[in-house]
Amino acid sequence: MAYTSDAELPHISNDTMQQGLASTRPVSVLILEPGPNFTAADARGVLFEHGRRNFALRAAGLLSIVCPIADGSGVCGIGVFNAEPGEVETIYSQDPAVKAGVLTFHVHPSRSFPGDSIPA
């Protein structure tokens, strides 16, 4: 569905809002930024291993959504984790790109709706 105007959006009642808000649960949002070694000669290989680790985190059910960003904005990626912020800090401090100084990260507590996903 392409957006053309708010008039075409479905109506959401107050009851629907309350039910939806009551169903949210905690998640952690990870924001990746370039580290001091982002442009190092070996950064590409390190980033490939970072990606492999993200695949493993997804397969383990920890990383629900991963979004690389390559628009030059200073944000390199966003991840939504099914884990507490402290656990995500521990998990991501072991990431090969973070350990090599290619990436840095910040973790933020958030809430989301169970079952949210990117459409197939």
C-alpha cells in the first residue's frame, strides 16, 4: 500500500489504542555509529564478521530486527533486541567490529508490539 494521505489510513478507536498499548513489551534498540577505525584497510573484513555475528544473534532469537544504514548520516545501523539494555551492552561489547574500533554503539530501552516484523 502506497501512502497518499491520512484520509486513506484506517480509523483506530480509543479501545484499539488501549488494547495495543497494553500489549507492548520491553525491547532494546541498538544504534551503531562509525568508530575510530571505520575507514581502516581491514574494516571491510571486520564488518563481514560483524554481519555473520548478527546472523547468529538473529538465529538465537536475540536480535529481532537488524537494519544496516549506509546513507552517510553517521548512523551505521539499528538493531532491535529481545534483551535488556545491560545484556545488549554485554553482547555487543564482544562484537568484532566494536572490538576492532570499526563501530561504536549506544543502547536505548524501548517498547514494541509482540509480533511486529518487516513484511515478507
